[in-house]
Amino acid sequence: MVQSRKVLERIQPYSPGKPIWEVQKELGLNQVIKMASNENPIGPSSKALEAITKNLSTINRYPDAAALKLKEALADRISVKVDQLIVTNGADELITLISETFLEAGDEIIVPSPSFSEYDFGAHIMGAAVVPAKLGQNFEYDIEEILKAVTDRTKIVYLCSPNNPTGTYLPKQLFQELLERLPREILVVFDGAYAHYASAENYTDGIEYILSGYPVLVLQTFSKIYGLAGVRVGYGAAREDIIQRVLKVKEPFNVNVLAQAAATAAIYDEAHVDFSKKVNEQGRSQLYKAFSEMNVRYVESMSNFVLIKIDGNAKSFYEKLLAKGIIVRYGAIWGLPDYIRVSIGTYEENAAFIQAMSTILNERIEAI
Ligand SMILES: *Cc1c(COP(=O)(O)O)cnc(C)c1O
């Protein structure tokens, strides 16, 4: 046996939402609806598709290692400088790169819990420890819990806002207070994968705190509202000195030609972003209304998914939805065994989900 590194023993395999083809095959279903990975249900921007088509004949060439066109477009959009940006193969790659840049074995990261599992993954591959900081009773952020978790070994604090899987967010005043009270040697990674969906007036996407000099690294992705999960593009924005260090561990050609072209086009497709946001807001209302009618408790979401409390056996509820061809996420992976998380779909997908839920709930009542 070739021995692998000891730290790998701590790594749990990532558990993705089941793909549509797998459920079709396993259950012999034709019609399967995926509401499990927070993808954009209306599809990619047509401008991104055109850009991919236009660039197909150039794939014999390596991509631009600096992704300069995309960075220029981003700099234009979010008012940071090109040197304050890094483009990566999905935001997941960026989490790994941040970990490789800043974490020594024995260091600590603080992660509000429950949250996105990739932060833990990044720490574990480096031999660093994960220190969870509990979210509140209704999954709201509690900065005192985060501050209490700080030690001499803390290197990174992760803040996902809106948070996956809860949909709750960190209000701007609290974020600012947290930044003021944290030691300046700690990197704050602000994961804004769902920033476009957040409509609360006191929401911040974190960018303004980069400009005012805080050690904040804002992480974003093209996988969610931009509808490009399949081509893998994400990016980070932070002070130049932070970005330049992360760039040291990046492979030169990490983002492929088609992904760079698609993302650059998608940024400028405002109509697609606006429409996606609108479909999501309407879907959220559609689901909330149905949940209230069915007496189902849920966590109010600033994102494109909703965490739902299931009275009784949530795992069997998840399985019954699956048997009806609807893929959601069962909450046990986040330590939430009484919950499921549903990604907001199109009007028709939401309606099918509501219908399936209502059928399962009625069957349960009859069974009692
Ligand atoms: C989806 C997601 C990401 C980014 O995913 P990529 O597809 O790798 O860009 C990052 N953070 C959170 C919380 C997410 O849900």
C-alpha cells in the first residue's frame, strides 16, 4: 500500500445533489426535476452561449492564464482594480487556493455552522482545524459566537451571506462590527455566491470593505445566478497584497477558454440576471404561500433555496419526493436531520414540488 497523507483521514467525500440521469436510471422515471444544487432554473444567458460558440474553434490554444478580459469586465462591474481580482475554476477552486495560501498544519478556521462544506475541506487538506461557531435559534448570524471562537491560531473566518444551506444573511452593521473587532491578521472570506438574490436593504456584498482596506476576500461564482455551473468559473476580490499571494498557488491555465468567454459575456447580460432574480422572487413567494397553507415551517431566505422543517421523518420525506421524481437535499449532511433544502425552480417546477409535498403530507395524515 502506498501511504497517503494522514490528514486525508479527516476528509469526508463531498455529497453532491443527485444528478437527473442517475435518478431517472435508478427509479425508472422519465420526468425528473432537480431542485438540489441551487442552479439557475431558467438556464444560461444566451449571450454566454453565443460567446462559447464563437470561441469553439480556438480551443487548440491555451487560455489566457491571467483571464484578463474577464477581469477587466469584472473590474468595470464591481469597481475594484484588475490586480485585486483572481479568476478560478469555480469558487470551489478558490477556497482550495485560499487554504493552500494561508493555512499551516495546526492553524484554525472559524466557520459559522451549519454552512458550506468546502471550507472544511480546504482546512482539512492542509491539516488545519475547523472551529465551528453556532448560528442562532433561527439560523441568524451571531457575531459574539464568532468572536468567542478566535484564538492565536485563527487564520481565516468564513462568512457565507446569504448562507448556504439556511438562506439567512449577515446584516451590514453586524459585518462591520465584526470586522472592527477581529484582529487584522485574520483573513475574512466573505462568500457571496448568492449575493445577487439578496434583496434586504441592510445586506452588503462585502465589496465596500475591500475598498476601505479590511482584510476581506469576497468570493463569487458564475454557477448560480449566471447559470454557468457546468463550465466552472468563480472569482475572488480583495486587497492587492492578498490577491497577489493567492495567485502564487494558482495553476496557470485554471480557467478554460470557453468558460472565460462565457463569463465575460454573462456579466454584461443584465436582462438575464434581472429576469433570473425576478423568477426567483416570484418562486420564493409561491413556495412561502404554499408552505403557510400546508402548515409547513421554513426559514425565510435571501437566496435561491429554502430550508424547510419537516415534522416527523424528514429522511423518508426526502425519499418520497425522490420517488416522485423531485430531487431536493436532505439536511443530515449539515447536521439538520429534521430539514430538507429545496432550490427554487421555475413556476412549473415549484408547482410540481408543492403538489408532491401536499400528496405526501396527506398520505401521512391518512396513515395516522
Ligand atoms: C455554489 C456555491 C459556491 C460556488 O460554487 P462553484 O460552482 O464552485 O463556483 C460557493 N459557495 C457556496 C456557498 C455555494 O453554494
